[in-house]
Amino acid sequence: MSNEKNSSYPTKLSKNVLQMKFMQKSVLRIEKEQNEEENNRAIDDEHWVMDVPPLPKKQSRYEMQPSYVVCENLCYGRMSFKGFNPEVEKLMAIHNTQLELDAAEEREKETHVPEDEMAERYKSLVGIIAKKFKKKRKQNQAVEEGAGPSPEKKGRQFQKPSDD
């Protein structure tokens, strides 16, 4: 029984034993078996592969940052004050000016109003201001002109005295 177990599970020989002259044939046989197994495995893998075009990658809705500095709004990493390290102070100045420029551009984008939108607002504003400063008599005339003559008016109207 122990012989059956040993024959089903071949033991691996050490590298030094396999390098001996009388073991060269077994080394070649072992390498040949390994190559055949690899070829069979490759053929089996190719047999089950479908020729389908690869799926396109979806755009991620999330932006990956390698550092948490952006999330925490941290300052520039190296700092120096009062001329202690002039090289670092130059780097800090460059970094700070870049941050200020970026912040100014963001503020400009937020407060910028397109010309078309400004023209529309100005048109409506002119009409509103004009209505505000009209006399009441002119406002009433404008409302009557806009509505047109109403045929349901029944009643006496004021008649002007004549010179005759």
C-alpha cells in the first residue's frame, strides 16, 4: 500500500542529485513532461476562450487622489519662517501664489454673468423702472389701450360742454 502512495505522488529530487551525470536522462524526461503539461494547459485555455471584443471601460464618477491633502485643505508640506530656510520660503511663495490665482479664478467663474443674460435682465429692468415712474393717469391709459375698448360699458360718460 505504501508503494502505491509513493508511485501516485512522485517525490522531487534535490537539485544536486539531478545534476549528477547518471541522472541527466531523468532530468530531460521531467522537463519534457512539464513542457507537455504546459502546452496542454495552454491548448485547453485557448479552447474555452471566446472571440468577443473587450468591454469598454466605464467612466468613473469618482476622482481618485493619491493623498488626503486635497481633502483636508492642508498647507504646503515644508515651511520656513523669517529667513530660516530661504529655498523653502521661495517654494512656499510660489505655491501660495498659485493657490491664490486658482481661488481668484474660481471666484471670477462664480460671479461672472454672461452678456446675453445681462442684456435680458437689462431689458426687463428698463420696462419695470419706466412703469414705476409713469403718472397714474398714463398708467391707466396704458392699461385701457392694452385691453382695448370694452363693449360692455354701459353708463353715462362725461360730456364736454360745447361752445355753441
